[in-house]
Amino acid sequence: MGLAEPTFADVLEARQRIAPYLRPTPLYSYPGVAALLGAEAFVKHENHQPVGAFKVRGGVNLISRFGADERARGVIAASTGNHGQSVAYAAQLFGVPATICVPEKANPVKVASMRGLGVEVVFHGQNFDEARRHAEQMAREHGTRHVHSANEPLLIAGVATATLEILQDQPRTEIIIVPVGGGHGAAGACIAAKSINPEIKVIGVQSSAAPAAHNSWRQGRLVEDKVETIAEGLATGTAFELPQRILRRLLDDFVLVSDDEIRTAQALLIETTRNLAEAAGAASFAAALRLRDRIRGKRVALILSGGNVTRDQLLDVLSHQPATGATAG
């Protein structure tokens, strides 16, 4: 049977659990974004979370439920950065020892944040999947609770609360576009949106330079693929069973965008919203630009999933020439 899928009741309970620790994030409209898309567009600012990314919702929902024994055992997770920050933030809140395994070239902004939250950071491997396998081995050796980045029902229920907030602010939203790495963010968006209004279309987006989740969804089975994207939040070389099961049932479409399109979207978000978006966070806007003809005149929510950008990444984005037709005017 595998892991049980979280229900809408789980999402509602997650909202109650995280409310004492995390405020709702803004949902803003911007004339520049609307003009570029020809749509009534709203940006969900998960970059305004305490760790600068949406995943903290799931970490707080999960670790808040630990009993005394589980808290004493501690937790370990693998991450390119934002899942690690999520676990670190929640671990600090609830007094749980935590270790995060990251790739050797992990985003230094995210690593500094994790260390600032008091966790042990272990560098291992060239990519997320190598770090993940190391974390799983360490968990077995030390009896630590491994917090998987995607196959965790309570993480999915937690991040789904972002979509609840979107639909509370804009109940007539017609389309929600969400970035996909491991897929639990998109799975949560599907559960919340379809439970409230099955007519809402949820569209996932991933980099064409790391398309494992997209290809798994298209083929109906878990597949591995290259990991060459600049967007560490989308950089997974394999897909995961629980979110894929949910996405196959509920996701309406799944698109790929190039890393150049993501860079363009990052630059345009700075220009039109005055907000920093990391590459993964800008993927929803990149997809919306690609789908302009399809979403024209619709009420669209774009989940800006995170804003943890390094100085070098920002300079790269600002030096990048926008793709043809993608200018703020």
C-alpha cells in the first residue's frame, strides 16, 4: 500500500498546528506581472517565510507532533537547502537535535541559515541524491529519525496550507502554478485546491535540465534523469513515490522550462515585484510566461516558493539577457 496520502482534513489540522509559529504570507498583484501575462495574476510570497522558503510549513507541521522519545532521538535530513532550513527551523522551535546532509557545493546562503539555526551540516556528494543516500545511511547507523524531503505525508499537508491561504484571499482563482523538485509542494497544492474546488487547474513546472519528476509523471512510473539545472530547489535526479501518486491523480499539467527562461523570470520578478526569487521560486513565473496564450484573461496564482539567492547567483541573473518577448515594457 505504501505511505498514506494526506487528506484535506490533515491540511486543515496543519493550518492550526503551524499558526502559532508562522504567519500567512502575502498574495500580491503587480501591474507589471499582469501586463506580461495578460492575466489577472497574483504572486504568493513564500519568500517572505522566516527561512525564505515554503518548506518551513511542512517542517513545523511534522516536528510539532513528535513525542518525547522521537525528539530525543533527533532528526536527520538531506537537502539542497530549503528542506534543510525547514527541518532546522522546526528542530530549533521544539528542541530537537538535527543534522542536515547537503551536497558539497550547496548554496552558501542556505548553509549559513541552517548553521545559524543550530544544526550540524554534513557535506557529502555532488548532488542531492548522493547527499540523500548518505543521510539515510547515517539514520540507520545512529537510530535517528530520517525526514525524507518528499515521502512524508505531514510535510505535504503542511505545505498545502499555502494554497489554503491563496484561496482564502482569492477564492475565484482559476489556475495555480507551482514549482516541482521532489514534488511535495505541488502534491499539497493539488490536495488543497481540488478539495476546495475541483475546477481549479494546478500546473507543475520543472527545469528541463532536471526533468525526473516531470518525466515520471508523464510516463506513470518513477524514472531517473540528469541533474544539470542552476535551480538547486528543482535539482532532483529521481522522483518519489508519494507525491507522484498524488500528482498522477490530481495534477492537471506539468511543463518544463529552460534554465534561461528561469533566469529571465528571476530578473523580471526583481523588476516588477521588487522581490528576490531563487531560481526554483521563479519557475512558476517562467512557466506562466511560456503559457501566456493559455492563461490569458484567467485569474492565476504563482507560487514564489523561495528567495534564497547568493550574491553570485544574483549577479548572474542581472547580467542575463531576457528571452525574446519577455520584457516588462
